Amino acid sequence: MPITEIELPILSRFLCAVEMNTGLPPQPLDASAEQQQRAQQDGGEEQKKQLPKGVVLGPDGKPCRSCTSVSSWMAMARSAPASKDKQPGTIQTTTPPAGATSSLSLPDDCPPDVEQLGRSTWTLLHSMTANYPERPSLTQQMETKQFISLFGKMYPCWVCADDFRSWMKDGNEPRVSNRDEFGKWMCEAHNAVNVKLGKKEFDCNKWEERWRTGWKDGRCG
């Protein structure tokens, strides 16, 4: 059955929220050597040249904006030779505004880099677990597993998607029998990224305070 024909009515229960500061780190920034090699297989000679650290190639062999941090993207733009005419087979880049270069950020109406994409995605996923039923039906559990499976295939950063699918296959299948179980599973998935980035892990016993009820000290109103 085509993906577009799969019905997931349980998604109507979930709160769709986007938050720029989650308090937790973003998705992985670098592709592994194996992932980079696979991405380069169909690329031309220009794409196979050394790129700045953190620049990840897409499956088409070209730099992937959704897989690359803004600082790495700008480093690539600065390292590209100035030329008025694009030559066949070269990587075309756009020189960022001076203000954006100095602050390592882009205007809000630019395509997201891997960090912004990761922050927004984690906010959505954690908010979904916070609004998951306490006692989901078997149908709801099945639909949720379907969503997670499709998410792992369609996430824009293919390197991150690869890592997520590999993590799930390594004994970490979604636990969706109730809200608390699903919330802690999502927290563990996020912490797997934290570990890879060398970041501090979040206490998963506090996932509900962070994403559903608010902190006990009343700071969230």
C-alpha cells in the first residue's frame, strides 16, 4: 500500500508544537565513513573532493542542507572558489549575508539546517508522547508503530534517519502500550543521540514534567 494511502487517525490526538529551544541537543551532525561512502557512489568527481568537517552529502552525492549545520554550510560556501559562471559538475553554493556569517545563523525564512530541524522534530515527537492515550487501543498502538516506522524512513536528514532505524533494530523497538512507556521510550531515543554527541543525558523519569505537566516548581504556570 502506498504511504499516502495509510490512514493514521491517531495523529489527530497529538499536539503539534514547534519550539526552538528544547533544552536537549540536536540530531547527529556528521555522517559515518560508511554513510559518506555510500552517498558518494553516484556523485561526480567534484562531489568526491574533501569537504569541510560537518558537511554531509545526500544520496545524490551533493551537499545535504538538512543534514548539515549552518556553520559547516557557511564554511563550505566560504571555501568555494568565486566564479560568475557555474561550470558543469561543480558544487553551486550561495554566499551567506555578512551578518549571518558572523553570528552563525540564518534568517528565519531560510531552509532549516540539521540543528534547527532536530530541535523542532524532538519538540514534536515529545509533544506527541505527552498527548498519547493512557490506555491506547490495539489499533492506536499499531498506528503509532506505523508512524514511527514511516518517520524513520522519511526524516529529511538521511544520516539521522539511518541512525534512528539502526537504534530501533538494536533491541529498541517502540514501546507503545501506554503513555508513560511511550514517553520514556522517546526520551531514551533522544538520549541515544545525546550520547553520540557527547552531551549530558536527560533524566527520563522527568519526561512528563518536561513535556506534559510542567515542572513542579510552578515555573510553567
